[in-house]
Amino acid sequence: MLKYSLFICSIVVFFVSCKPTHSDNVIEFNQAMQTFSNYEKVTCKHLDWKAKINFELKEIKGTATWTFENKSNEKFIHFDTYDMSIIKAKVNGKETQYFVTDFNKEFGSGLSIPISEKDSMVSVEYTTGADATALQWLAPSQTAGGKLPYLFTQCESIHARSLLPCQDVPANRITYNAEIETPRGMMAVMSAKNPTEKNPEGKYTFEMEIPIPTYLIALAVGDIDYKAIDDRSGVYTEPSMLEKSANELSDIPSMMKVAEKLGGPYKWRKYDVLIAPPSFPIGGMENPRLTFATPTIIAGDKSLVSLIAHEMAHSWSGNLVTNATWNDLWLNEGYTTYFERRIMEEIAGKDYNEMMWELGYQDMQSDLNDMGLNGEDTKLKIDLKNRHPEDAFSNIAYEKGAIFLRMLEENMGRKAFDIYLNKYFQTNAFVPMTTEKALTFMRQHLFNGDSSIETKLQLHQWIYEPGLPNNCPKINPIRFIEVDKQRSAFEQSGKVENLKTSNWSTHEWLQFLRKLPHPFAISRMELLDAQFQLTNTSNSEIADEWFKLSISSNYEKAFAKMEQFLSKVGRKKFLQPLYFELMSQEKYKPLAKELFEKYKNNYHPQTAEKIRGIVSPKK
Ligand SMILES: [Zn+2]
């Protein structure tokens, strides 16, 4: 395809934005790592970042000063950038020339700066571009308070390069300091030591002294306040959301206790959560010290806080032991999903937790069906050569990864597995982890060198082959047996008054709605809606499932509320299936396109791009 033509020979001879004087400067695009940087030879260690946030221009003007180590006497340091204007570059304080390669929509541009053997510091002054994929600028109307604008970043997987010039690979770790200037009346927070009060001048300083990969650099600016939950945890969010968010998240301290039992001591000092505005594109992002989370988890009954357990678990799997490449994403997400379920088992009980395992299993099955049982991306270890990492982000890394670990736990025994898991995090803390290295560790510390166990448990099939091996654990949640019974009785009789739902959590509702026939008779949809006000539910998980069923059943009475949902909620997980469902029926295709045109500016650029692919598929 055209978009990859630049990289066919693995070498990109860059072109020049200043006058070139070095004819030997070649930026090699590292396809496997999706980077222009030469991080293995010249390695960035620390970032000093100064940035001024300009909401009128929707632009950050910044200076990124990098301290680096030139291990092999290289003549250039190469960075990743994405859609930014470079103003000037300095080496050890002295202005110098720089070179920028052609822009590629997937990977951005390489930035190259000449250095000598004794240099150790380079700084780049720049402004971010209108297409910076890490940034979402919200108008006041898109926030809960409606008065001030808002900015947040989302750098995973390779979007940090649009926030600042960096060596944008998960395999390298850096520390950082930042000085951020915001308009008055706003607070800035980062994945670092954070303020708890607004500064009247809008001046904030930050320090992250524990090394992190660049995808964990994070910033949010807005009308943000803080409320402590205990001395280690608290909530940052808009003032009108503060009380209810703090109530919803009051289990954080007990979750943390369970997590530490499993993973070892929490190494990041504070654990706070930022509840972002509704257009936040994903469920949560595990930015160290400050998880960013969607407000759609504030359901009023704590039924969706497993998302926080997930992000908290990333403090070990992902943030401490980090996938070395995006091919190894399952090490971040599979371990975290398993870890999350173990936290939830303690917090909410086994029966409750089994429902989450089952819903996750259903999500994985749906992806396996979509990708085909032989689909390359259904392997745990994937191959992203020449692709954007997010091309292959799916439930496979999360759910197949997690159930693989559950299979190991069931076979090796929980006690032995927990010892192994704890050792995995403690021994490999701050180390980039490849699948191969993780397997070696598993062979030594879980199988104790007994290769027959590996064969019996089909280790190779699980990791390197597509589909699902036949020793996948069976999940059969007791609480769903009752839901299924009630559902089939209702399907046969249509007696909505016989449905006993008062004890149902979100998960029971999801099971009920997912297992109803798609399409379902409109007369029955009406009965359900009249009885349970599903069209008007404020629970976004249930709403999403109900709207999906409504589209497939042509139950158009729900469409006005669905439109409101699509206009307000930015979470990709909810938007994608609804647009898919609309596009799957000829008669709703124009509606899908119309809704996207109307609301695309409310979506995060990464999400808008995905939805565009759904409503206007390439022929
Ligand atoms: Zn995750």
C-alpha cells in the first residue's frame, strides 16, 4: 500500500528542512519498533520540558531538552516527531542545524540533530501541529462545567511524538521534569508529582523521578480540582464531578491492598485518578501516579470500577515491567487483565468476578470470529512490522492473554502461580520485556525447568499460533445461569413482569441483552423498554448494548437517545460497535454518515479516524 512505500527498503534517506552539510546522515526507519530514533546507540535519559498551553490557537509551544548518552560515538541523534513545527535546535546550549524527514501519516517524521562525542544535551524548540494525535482540545461546551476549555493527552501507543520530539519506543525509559504554563483559573496535572490546588498564575512544575517509557508521559489541563480518598490516593476532576467521583472510587485503598499482596509493594508513591470529560477516547490510561479514566465508569453503584482495578494493576504489568515492543502488547494487557480480575475477586467475590471473566471471554470470541480462527492478529505475539501498533489492538492481547494466565494458574495451582507472578514483577521491574524473555522466566520460575509441563500446557500454541487452544479454561458463572433461564422464559412467554432483575448488576444486564436474539421483535423491545426504561438508562455499558440491539431490531424509538449518546460519549469501545451496527444495514448507512459528520469534532482524533474507516470504508 502507498502509505508504507517510504519504508520498503528499511532505510529512509531523509530530506532536509535546513541546509544540509552532512552527506552521511541517514535516518533508518526501524520498522519493528515503529521509530525513526537511534535510541539504542544514542539513548535519551532525562527530559526537561517547558510548555505553554495556548487554547486559542490549540497549540503547545514547548522546549524539550534531552540529556542523552552517546554510547557508540554517533554523529547524530535522531528523534520521532509528528506534525510539529521545529523552531530551533541547540546542542549543549549552542544553536545548531537540524534535519526533518518527509511526513508519514502513520509514523510522523524523523528529526536529526548533529552531535559530537562529548555532547550530552540537546534542546528543541517547537510548536505542536493541528493534527497532533496525542492531543484533544475541548471547547467549554464539551466539559461538565461548560465554562473553561480542556486539554488532555493520550500518548499510547506512538503518540508522544506529536506532543514533543522524543525517542518514542516502549523499550527505553526516561525521567522528566516539566514547567507548564496554563491560562489563569486552570490546573495542569501530569503523570508525575502533582499539585492539589490551582496556582493563581497558572504556573506548574512537575517531577517524575522514576523512569518511564515515553508513552506514559501525560498531561491534562482544565478546571480541575482535587479530593483525597486517603493519604495515598485521590481524585482529580471538574468541580461538579468531584463528590460523586470520590464516592464511586472509595474502594481504591482496599483495591491497592489486594494489588500489593499480589504484585509486591507499589513503587510509584501516589495513586490518583483523573476523571476526564466524556469525550475521553478510551476506558482508562494507566499514566503512572495518575490514571486517566472515562467518566462513563461513574455509574453510581460502583459496578464499573473494575476499570480502576485494571489501570491500578498496570502499575505492575506495563508500568513496572513494560512490553519492549508493541508486538509484545499482551505482556502489558493480558497480565493486567488477569491481575485486575484477581483484585476484583477479593473486592467483589468469586461469583461476581466470574461474570467479568465470561463477558471478557465473549468479547474475545467476537474478535476471534471477526478476525478468523487463523487470523495472524489472533496470536498473542503479533507481528506489527510496517504497521501502526493500534492496527492490531484488540481483545486478544487482553482476554486471550488473561485466560492463558488463568489456564496456567489452574494447572500449576494458585499458590505456585502467585509466587511466580510476584517474582516476575520484582525481578523484572523497570526492564523492557519481550515475549521470549517472559517465557524464559516462566520456564525457570513456574515450570522449574520441566519442559514436559510446557508441552502439556501447549505453551507454544497459546503464544505463537492463532485461535484458541483446546485447554482453554471453561467459564460458567452461576449468576448467568439464572439470567439465561429468565431470558429464555421471557423469549417464550413475553411476560416482562416475570423478569426479576432487582439484584442484577451491570454484568447481568449485559448478559441478558447480548443473548437476546438480534434482531428481536419490536413488540418485545417495547415491553422491555416500558418496564426497565432501557432507552433512558444512565449506565453507558447497558445503554451501548441496548442501542446495538435497537439498531439490529429497527427499534427506532431509541434512536434519539442513541444520537445523544453518540454526541456526548467519546469512548471508542462504545462508539465503534454502534457505527458498525448502523453500517451493517443498508437503510441506516446514511444515518451513520450523517451522525459522524455531525459529531466527529467531539471525538478524539484517534477515535474519529477509526470511525471514519467504518462509515467510509476504503474500497
Ligand atoms: Zn490496559
